[in-house]
Amino acid sequence: MKQIKQSLRTLFLICATIMLTVGVGGCTDGMKHPEEYSTDGSNRVAATSNPQTISKEDLGHTWPLKVDEGTVSCKLSKQGDPILRFTTSDGEQYALNQVPENEHLNSIETLKSDKGKSVGALMSFAFSVCDIPK
């Protein structure tokens, strides 16, 4: 009976080790820098101006919005926080981040084509636009 308990304990430890190894290995994909994610074969979209137009063609399958293109802008608040906005071709502005200066705008979430899609790639691009002087 003692030998069976030891065998079961050993088997349990082996299974737990395998599960932990697989679990940790699977998590490493989420640790990549956002600029390393695939954009349908295109290279990372480089910010060259502020504001800058970005389109569905630029982001490929990661494009999360109902509209096919728009303009992303970034300006800094008095506190130095980025104020990120997306403007559609008809001039409608959406908040890309939650800062006091964007409280009067609809969230970009309301413009998503699929509620399950992430705006992560668009947000990464918006932050890169902040690095370009206005």
C-alpha cells in the first residue's frame, strides 16, 4: 500500500511538472513587445507624423474598427500624460485612452467592428505617434 501511495505521488508530481512547463511556455507569447505582432505580413507600421493616418490595410487582420481608416493623434496634457485620439474621415473623434481631456468623447470601443476584437495594435501605434514631435 505504501509503495502505491509513493507511485501515485510521483505520478502526480510528474504530471504537475509537465502542466507547469506547458503553461509557462504558452504564456511567453504574451510577453512579446506589441511591435512584434503580425500585421498580415506587413512590417510594423511606422509613425512618421503626428497626427497620422492609419488604415485597415496598414494593420491587416488586427484592424478592429467599423471604418476603414482614420487619423491618430497624440498630444500631452499639462501633467505630461498622452491624450490619444482617433478621428474618422467625417471628423468624428474618439478617445483612445481614458484621460480627463477625453471624457467628452465616445470611447474607441464604440467604433469596434467586433466586440471581441482588441484595439491593442491601434493603441500601440497611437503611442508611437506620441514619439513624433507635433
